[in-house]
Amino acid sequence: MVTMGQCYYNETIGFFYNNSGKELSSHWRPKDVVVVALGLTVSVLVLLTNLLVIAAIASNRRFHQPIYYLLGNLAAADLFAGVAYLFLMFHTGPRTARLSLEGWFVRQGLLDTSLTASVATLLAIAVERHRSVMAVQLHSRLPRGRVVLLIVGVWVAALGLGLLPAHSWHCLCALDRCSRMAPLLSRSYLAVWALSSLLVFLLMVAVYTRIFFYVRRRVQRMAEHVSCHPRYRETTLSLVKTVVIILGAFVVCWTPGQVVLLLDGLGCKSCNVLAVEKYFLLLAEANSLVNAVVYSCRDAEMRRTFRRLLCGLCLRRSTHESARYAPSTRTGPSTRIMLPENGHPLMDSTL
């Protein structure tokens, strides 16, 4: 019998799953096998891709700039997300029932911390790009110490949001507040997490919209003083493409998961959130792979560094051969656009 106000720290995982109405399987079902297979594949790809990004930033001195520190932090957060999801895949399905309460909170905390750090870093990158574009700089002159403080702030916020449920924001003492998707967490926690991500998205939309209109106005003004060159039209089209990719990737990967989290957090009884939760979580995890493509692989210099690193691993090139590597300085329409007015790049693919 459940007593209101009583705490259930000594109960099993099954007790809380039964209370929330979430099925706890005792054997591997076809759906579980499919989710684990997809999850392991995505996790491995996330780990390898973001390790390559981190290695490229560390090995190329041209990337020792504030924006690339933030890109490195994004890769680190996504790498952590890959590890967290890999841990989940080895502790899901029938293995969930064997977890202790502490083990379940560790599993959930790893996911919440890593995904929060990734989303927060996306916002930090947007703000840095706004700062540098408004100053007509390729890289902002933000002091390294301030960048470090920004990165530390991201991780403090992520750790706080990830660890809070295990210490206070749970439902072990209020079973009527338990969510269905995460039976040990309070519904209010899920609602706050979903609304926070929605707020981040809206801020990103505002920042990138302002960047777009600023760049478009600047290109139009310059076109009035210079003969109509295709490069100016390419600049605007490239910027539109970049903004659409950034915001589109965020919407596609995050919106489904945030919607079901919010519905569960608001206590929607008629919403069948449990039927899709695992697939939407996988989609959110896939964002850690998409981030590497959108924010790093579209940079021409980054791609050249990738090739150098991969060729060095595959062909075992000597240090002397690597030292002779000379990156091309050719500028493509989707990388850096030079403004003849002052020589500063107006935008780059890390936008």
C-alpha cells in the first residue's frame, strides 16, 4: 500500500515502473533488439566522429581561436553523450530491472548532463558567431580566459541539471508526481528540461536571424559600390543555407523528444509517449553526430585537417611528410567570403 508523504528509498526499480505504468520487460523483445542495435551504431559513430574533431582542433594551430575552443567543447559534450548513450545501451531492456536506484540515477544523469552541455554549447557558439560577425571578424577577440569561463559555466549548468534529480528533483517521496518516461523523476523536472531546450532554440533563432539580416544589408550596401559580382549573391545564399542547416538540424533532432517530454511533464494521460520515447531519444542522440557535420565538417580547413589525420593513420606517413603538408588557401562560396571594403571575412562555415 502506497502512503502519501512516505519515501521509498529501499524499493526496487520494478516498484517505480509499476507505479508509473511503464512496462519493465524480463526478456529481450524484438523492439529492444532494434533499439539497442541502432543505439550502438549511433554511439560508435558519435564517438569516432567527435574524437576526430577534437584531434583536428588540437593538432592544427589555426584552430586555436575562441570559436574553435567552443567547437572543441561541443565535440567533447557530444563525445560524452556518445559514452552516456553507450552506457544506456548496455543497461537497458531486461537489464534495467537489475539496476539499483543509484545505478538508475547514474544512467539518467549521464544522459541529462551530456545533452544539456551539448545544447548549451550550441547557444554559446551562436552568441560567439553573432559577436564576431557584428565586428566583421572571422574569429572574435574574446579573451581566452573568458572563453574558459564560458565553457566552465556550460559544464557547471549541465552538471547541476544532471545531478539535481538524484539529490532532490525525484519522486521517491511523492509517487503521484512520477513521470511515465522516467519513472523515478518528477514530472516537473521533465517539463523544465523541455522548456529550457525550447528557450535555447528560440534564442538561437533570434541570434541567427539577426546575423542573416545584418549580413544581407551589408552585402546589399557593398553591391551598390561594386559592380554586381556573383560572389555577393553567393554570400547571401551561403548564409541562408548555413542558417537553415543549423536550425533545421536542431529542430529535426530535438523537437520530437522535447514534445513528448513536455507532454509527460504536463501529465498528459491520453498521450502515448511510451510508444515513441526510445526512438525520439535516439534521434536526439543522433544530433551529437549531426553537430560534427554541421559545425565542423563544413569548414574547408577542418576537412583538410581530417584528411591529413586519416591519411597519417592509414598510410603511416612519416613526420617529415606531414610537416610538408601545405593547406590550400582557395576560398569556396560556402566557406569564407572576403569583403573588399576592409579585407575581413564576412562569414565562414563555422557560422
